[in-house]
Amino acid sequence: MSEKYTFLFAPLDGVGHVNACLGIAEQLRDRGHRVVFATPMSWKGKLEQQGFIEELYHVSDEELNPSQSGAAWWESIMAKMRPAVSGPSIEIHEKIQIPIWNETLNQIKYSDRRLREIVSNVKPDAIVVDYMLHIPALMDQGKLRKLIEKPRFIFIILYFPQFHQAFLGFYRLPSLPLEFQM
Amino acid sequence: MNVPPALSGYATDGDRTIWKIYDDKLKEVYGDFFKELNDWVQEHGGPTLNFNFPFLMKYSPYANIYMYPIELDYTSLRPNPPNWHQFDAFVRNGNETFEIPEKLRSGPGKLIYFSLGTIGCVDVELMKRLIKILGKSPNRFIVSKGKALDNFLQFILNR
């Protein structure tokens, strides 16, 4: 039997981000590794059901109001942002991305202490994140070395390829190439 | 950079002076947010971040992976940095099963799942237009509608 490791997955609070992690997490789980998911409270029970260990954290004081996290939060924020979606992409940055990131940063700040506690309790050999913003509790090597005896590697998963390079026409298709105009 | 700014929608063979204008505008739009993030990260033991939009983070020194079909990737214009790995898909088994509706099981062409994700699908007009265009294709589509289009999924059978 080969050596078993502990993997800590910490995706951004969104279905797509968690799903991006699941494919890899399932493979690791099936090979007998210990796989832990650190997620906001709104995910409670959903990952345990699939054979993963859950470490939950709060993202705000208003957590009891379900519209403050998870799918309900995305739903409400997207409903609010809808008018801007059809606008030029720079307006999408101003009117959609900035408010979402402001909220995400608040959540990162709010959960910092608990995330450090989770890392220290779980003692992962590897941390896997799906984020675009820096999370010191998960990504800072100096501090992590003190918490984890032998951190092996850290994966960063990004399921949004469009952010990795130019992404053409995700929000708006001003003029479709001829071959699609059927 | 040999590719247009992320999320700009500009073509790879477009006017590069516009790319620069867009990049500058991005720095302006994200200026306050980036400063707040950077200050807080440093106060909490993190590094000084560079404005490398849209990744306002330090990449992993060990392994970074991203999902994008290789056929559509931009690696001919922009080779991947060290420790970056491309995957066509992140396939998961999950614990739910999805039954393909009877009327979609057979028919001409391929069966294709189509989704624009969280943000794209709230643009109802865009989605309607795309569905109309997809409807003219010889293939069968399952379109992820999102909340804005009332129900979760719409099934379109082409003939």
C-alpha cells in the first residue's frame, strides 16, 4: 500500500468552484487518502454525504439569514446585477465584479481566524484552493510551515479559464462569426 | 502579453493600443479594492501582491491547474508559465444521477450540454438569442437556464 496523505480542499463559496474540486477529490478519496473540505456553513452535510470530511466556517454574522451565503447569495446578487450584465465589459467589472469581490473580501476577513484553526487541526499534506484572491490563511508558506510539519504541495485549481487569458465574448456576443449565423 | 486583457472580449488579432487602454482602465476600476486587499493580506502575513488581474493572489509554487479545452486554448499565443497545467475538464461522479429525457436520447447529431455559468445566464436576451441560434443546429442541446429563465433546465429537441 502506498503512502496516504491528507488533502484539504478550500474552494470559494460557489457551486462551480466546489464542483471543480470534486473530480480530483473523488479520485483521491477512492485511493484511500483523507480528504477534508473547508466550506461555509451553507454546505453543511453536502460533502459528508459524498464521503468527505467537512470543516465548516462562518462567512458573516448574518449567516443565519440564508441569503447571505451559498447559492441563495449568488442568486440574490445576480438578480441585483442583472441590468449591468448586458453592458460593456468594463461596466461589468465596475457593477458586478467589484461588489462580488468586496463581499468575498469581507468573507475572507471574517473567516481568517477559523481557516487558520482548520489548517492547524487538519494538518494537511496539501491544500487545494479554487480562488482568485489571496487567502493568507491558506496560501502563505511561512505561516503554513509552522502549522504543518511537512507541507508537500499546494494546488490552485481554477475552473475559470476565461480569467487565465483573453476570453472572447463570454458576456456579450456583439457580432457572431458568420459560421454561427445559421 | 500577447493576448487581449482577460474578460475584455477583444480579439487576439485586434488593435493592441486598445488593449493598453483597457488594461489601464482595469487598474483604475480595481484600484481601491486591490489596495484594500493588498494591505490586509500583508497585515496577515502574506506577500505584497502584484496587480496581475484577475488573479489578485500569489500563484502556487507547486502546482496550478486550470480547465480549458485544449482546442480552444491560447497556448500558441501565450505559453503556460511554469507549474501551470491544462485540463480539458474536471469530471466528477457525484452522488446524483441524471436521466437524459426520453425525447433527447436519440435523434440527429450530438447531444450537447450548454451553459454560460452564473453570470452569463442572467442575461435573458442573450440566452434567448443563443437558444434560437442553437435551435437551428443539427445537434441536440441541454441548456442550463439559471434562475433568470424561470426553470433550471430547458430541453430543446431539434429536428
